[in-house]
Amino acid sequence: ISIEQAEFDETLIEQYILLKPGQPFDSNELVKQQQILNASGYFESVRVIADHERVDAENRVPVEIKLQEIKQRVYRFGVGASTDTGPRLSFGYENRRLNRRGHQFSIDGLMSPVHQEVTLDYGIPRGKAGAEHLDFQAGYLFEDVDTVEQESLKLAVLNTNTYDSGWVRTDFVEYPNEDFVVAK
């Protein structure tokens, strides 16, 4: 099994590789391997290729995994209006690979005359790749509408685990700090 990629530590990529040298050849396992790498969110294209023309004397089939990394940075900007908030601007920035260990960072915001909100997220893959993730989040919200004025700050740490059964479990600790004025 050979892996062609340039951006990540080998230890991170190895967490996503379920094919093992010497295991019996099964084309369904190649498809499953490709799906796991596609679902990681790190790659623009994933090719898992069995080279049946280079089978060796021991009947081993070479497998090549070619990974093309997804665009590192994404920027989003929006302009809109609604009857509830009036004119509004939205923005977002995402760095899909802050470092070779696969850490990610994002910031999202929404600004209008009555509603301002910003959220930050720092994500760290850990353990079983694609199945375990640790996130640190912070958010701020200010809203001033006819009947309510609200200001809130939130800090959170989330630990997410995806099980083989498909179930997802997220344990978290959250510190919310809210201040309200109702019917002002």
C-alpha cells in the first residue's frame, strides 16, 4: 500500500487507512477506504487504485492511494435583508488545515442593525480518525429588538465520538453568560 499526499503528518493519514498489507483482496474494501478518506473533509479528490498488472509472485496486489488536498482556506461573504433584522452582512472564514496534524479553525459572523453575532471554533482530530474530534468554541451575541435586548457570551469544549453503529455522541461543557432586558 503506497500513499501519495503532501500536506499531512503520516500519523494522521494512517488513522484513516483501514487497508492492511497482506489482507485478502476485496474491492468492497477499496471502495470503503475511498469513502472514509472522502468523508474526512481534507481532500478534494481521493483515488484508491489496485494495480492488478503488478501482482507479485506471492499474489499480492499493490494498492496506490492518491490524495489531493482540498483548498486550505475558504472565505464567505453575504449581503441580505429581512423584515426581522433589516439589512445584514454575513461573513465566514475557514482554515481546513492549520497544521500538518489536521487542526481546523473557523469564524462565522452576522451583522445587522438589531443583531450581531460571531462564533469561533478550533477543531482537533484525535484518536480514531474521522470518528473522534475535540472542539473549542466561543461565541458572542447581541440582539436589540422591540421587546428584548439580549447580550450573551458562550464558551464550550466538545468531545465528539462516532461509533461503528453510526451513532454520534457529543460530551460537552458549556459556560453561557446571558443578560436580558424583556419588554423594555
